[in-house]
Amino acid sequence: MNKYVTASAMLLSLTLPSLAVAQPLPPGLERLQTVMRTLDVDSDQALSTDEVQAATQRLLNLDSDGDGALSLEEMGGPAPIRGMIRQQYVLRALDEDGDLSVSADELARASRSLAYLDRDGDWNLSHEELNPPGPPGAPPPDDDGPGEAPDVGYGAGGPPPGGAAPYGQPPGGPPLGWPPPGGPPPGGAPDVGGPGAANFANMDMMRRMNGYESEIVGDILPGADDRAFEGYTLVHEGAFGGQNANRIYLTDMNGETVHRWEPERYQPEGSVAYLLENGLLLRTVSSHHWLHSGNYPVGAAGTVQLLDWDSNVVWEYEMDVPGKHVFHHDVDYMPNGNILAIAYTGFSPEEARSMGWDGVFPANADTIWFDKVVELQPNLEDGSTEIVWQWNSWDHFVQDKFPGRANYGDVGSAVGKIDINYLREGYVLFLRGQMHHVNSVDYNAHLDQIVLSSAAYGELWFIDHSTTMAEAAGDSGGRYGRGGDLIYRWGNPFTTRSGTLDDATLYWQHDARWITEGLPGAGNLLVYNNGTNRSLDGTFDPGLGMDFENSYTDLLEVRLPVRADGSYDIGREPELVWSWNLDTSEDYFSPFMSGWDRMPNGNTIFVNGHNKQVMEVTPAGERVLDYIVPENGRKYRVYKYPVDYAGLAGRF
């Protein structure tokens, strides 16, 4: 089966070295437990009320230079891998901003910050609370999500030989002012997700997924090659695991920072930011505290905001109710000023079964999350918001297993429907109950269509936006006569049983968008094709996981088989117009997140989400930028704005 039409496309198989094998525990690791050993006066692997209340005074004993704060060295660092010390829950609670130090202000709040870990509200921190196993639906031990590093603590099995303190793991740092005066509320702090057991089985992978640079490094730094497009690059970082990042800034052609926003709140990985032509910054941000993260699927944020140049919140809208619904991943700013946003909606397993779900995968999830898209109409004068359009994935399901349940039909012929029972164990990684994992949304005003990227299904879904909300819930009406059913889909024929997973083109893809009018390739669609669980010969391999040696990522620009009226000729495959690393020759792999941007000179800039490697290539595929964005966190998207961009008028 042809995956797309191309005159010159040949996939090459490369033989690469196998992934590094396990390495021993790094020497001197015990010094990373300095803070916990200082707090745990009686060495009982827990913190009593008195020990928590005495935290500030006890920690001041580590302040060797008398500046009222704790440096990384005074806390027992540095670690063999930068940031490893924060793999302890206690350090994450104390170091609120994730800068690998505890400031005087953070030190003064030490007791209150530690109290946030008190899950049962008894004013003690037990061994289990310092090593939480995670709530139902959270990642299993030593898997906080994509690439989470092993812990410095240990779990129920006890300390390793030689003894290490038992103190494990969440992401980020609590907000100021919590707990409230008088201590935690009844029931204690919110449920905490994260592993507790030490496992340094693969230090190379840990370094790859969690290490970061203190300054910009790379083979081709900004300003080194004049073929790179001249513009300002937007850097937006997200927190994960032991790393807390909350930075949004612009850099010039030489990589120098020329403007910073100072946003509040917690930016989780998978959050996004866009500089609009009106000068406002559109971003997604977390409404909930990082300790709530285990109660949500991957990529959950909860709030959409517009910030002005001085970081003031001009408008915001929140959709964040644990177990019910939450904004996640992406948003898109429409020509009329409205905003399209993706949201998870939670259903109980019983509710999902009534829709025709067979309960096979995910097997033990307490909440089954389906996707919806809402169109928000913001009022910047009074701050109000109206939802003026909505599309729900669950209105368009099909299943062929239960004649007596809803959505029964023929999966193979109902190509506009979504098979609720498609997913099975091993198809994809990184799922915590989210069935579709839609990770990008883009609107095409000319076609009045929306494209969604469902990483879990390995597909792009095209939806008619011209429908009313009532029509969007059905299968008739709208410009294309299909209601809210998919008017076109591409990437994985296995979802409609017209092929196998080996025939798929897209594997855990991200950032599928039409190229904007006025840019080279305008009207074509470009997608960052991560390639997770895809082998070097282009076929599906469920055993690969995050195998950097035997997997590859490519960028695909395709011309869709769209007719003059905007409908699709499903008898034709998309035409491959441009690609990068289709032949696997670049030794490049990004297992998750990541995105791209097309430049006016025809170059394409893109980012590897896990290590923040930014590259820019010419239409011929030659690299003109290749560098690592410094400091911690991850980077989902990259955008470079022209020097004459309307949103920057009068700024520089």
C-alpha cells in the first residue's frame, strides 16, 4: 500500500549500535540526601510534626556561607546529572521555582511547603507520603510520564546497601500561600502521583531525558549561518517530573534574550504559547497545582490566557474539574478573534461501556478521557467568555462488538466514525486513560475546516467547522453534508481496517497544521512525525518504546487530495511535497511532543521536545541552525517571527 504519492521517496534501513546497557549507581549519590538527612533528625525515614515545624531552623545549619539561602552545593549537589537532586519529593517542595537552590524566602516557607506533601492531614510525613505510589491511573513506579528520571529515594523494598534516605518524587513546586493559615484543609493535601523506588538501570537514558545545559550549546549556534531566517525566536518551556520551568522569552538572531514575560502559575509540559499579530501572547497554563497532576491525563493544563507585553493577564478562561474536563495541549487563534481549544472530558468506565467500549484498554483506568473541541469567544472588555461552537468525539463513535449498545455498526465502512475499541496494549506509549490524545488543533478559514492530530490513533482528523452545534453532534448538515463526522482522515489505515499498523504513515505525530497563506507551501499540510514504535524500515514495532538507536523522526509536508469545493477525494493518497529525514540519514529521533514552523524564505525550523534541540533547515534539508536551548524543562513548540512581524511593531 502506498502511504503517499512521491516521485522520489526511498526508505533506507540503517544498522546502528544497540541502546546502552545498564550502568552502576553513580558514586557519591548519598550526599544528594543531605537535606533529607538534616530534616530527619531521628533517622526513621519519615518526618514528624516537630521535624516539619523545625524545617527552616534545621536547614539553616546547612547555610555555610551565612547568606540565609541554600545553594546547590550546600544541599549536597551537584549531581552526576544536572537537576537529579530534585528527584526527591522534599527537594521539589522546598525549591519552588526549580532553580536548584532554596532562596531565603523559600527557606522561610519550608514548613508550609513540606506540609503540602501531607496527604492524610495528620501533620506528619510518613515514608509513604515521601514516596507516594501514585493515585489510580498515575504512571507506574519509575515512570512519571515520558522520560521521567529514576528516583534518588527508594520504595517499600527499603534502602539499598549502604543506606540512602527514602525520599522520592513529584514535579515542580507548590504555589505561594499554601497551605493556608492554620495548616492544610481537612483531608490533607491533594493526591500525589509519582514513583518511589530507586532504579538507575540506564543512566545514559536518564541523562538523555533529564540532563540540560546551563548555556546555549550546539553545532550551529544562532548567528553562525546567514542562511538562517532573520527573526525573533519564541522560547516557551514546560515543567515535568523533577524539573520546574516557567520561562517565556524572545531571542534575537544571535540567541540573545531581548524580552521576557514573567508569567505566574505552573506551565506543564505540553503547554503552548503563541505571539499574536495584535501583540498579545496566547498561552495555556495549569490551573491546578503540580501535585494534582496524577489526577489528569498527559498534557493537561486547564486555563487559556491572553497576556500583554508586560505579562498582565488581559483575559483568561478555565476548564479544570478533576475527573470531569480539562483543557490540554493546544489552542488556535482564529481570524475572528475566537480561540479553538482542545479539552479532555472524563467518563466513568460504566459510561464508556454504554457507548460501546469493550473495557480492554486501558484496563484499569478509573476515568476514560475522550476529546472535545470548543470555540471560545473572549470579551476583552469585561473578561467574559462564551462557548459558541463545540465538537465532541463521543458523538461520532462506532463499535461492532455489542449490538445492544450505542454506536453499533460496521467499523470498516463507517469511515467518518471513530472506532471506540481501536486501541490495544502496545500500540502507543504515554497513555493514562486518554483514548485519543489529540495534541494539536488548526483552523483553515478558506475551507472552514479543523484538523486534529490524534497521536493515539496515528491519524489526522478533519472536521467541518461550518456546522451548527446541533449539526456537529450528528452526521448530517454543514458545508460538506457530514455534520460532525470526520470528512477526511489520514495517517493510519488500521483504524478503519483498511490496512495494518505496518501500513501506517504517522506514529505518535504532533503539530499538524496547514502552512499559512503567504509562506512557501501555503495550503499544504506539514506534520512532525515522531515515529515512536516505528522501526528504521518504517514498520510498526511495539517493542521499541523510546529506542533512540532504532527509531527515527521525520517531517512530512503533503498536498492533500482536496477538491475545488473543499471536499476530499478519498480515492487518492496525499502527495508528498517535501520531507526531512524520510530516509533516516539524519540520526534524529524525538519520542514525544515537538513541533515546527515554516519561514518566509522557505526554511523550516523545528524543535525536539525532550531535550530542546532547535534546528532550522533549508528546503534542500541543509542545517543552518542546530543548538540546545539552555536551562531545565521541555519545549513543545518553536516559532520564529519576522523582524517586521505586526505583533512586534515598535518593540525593538
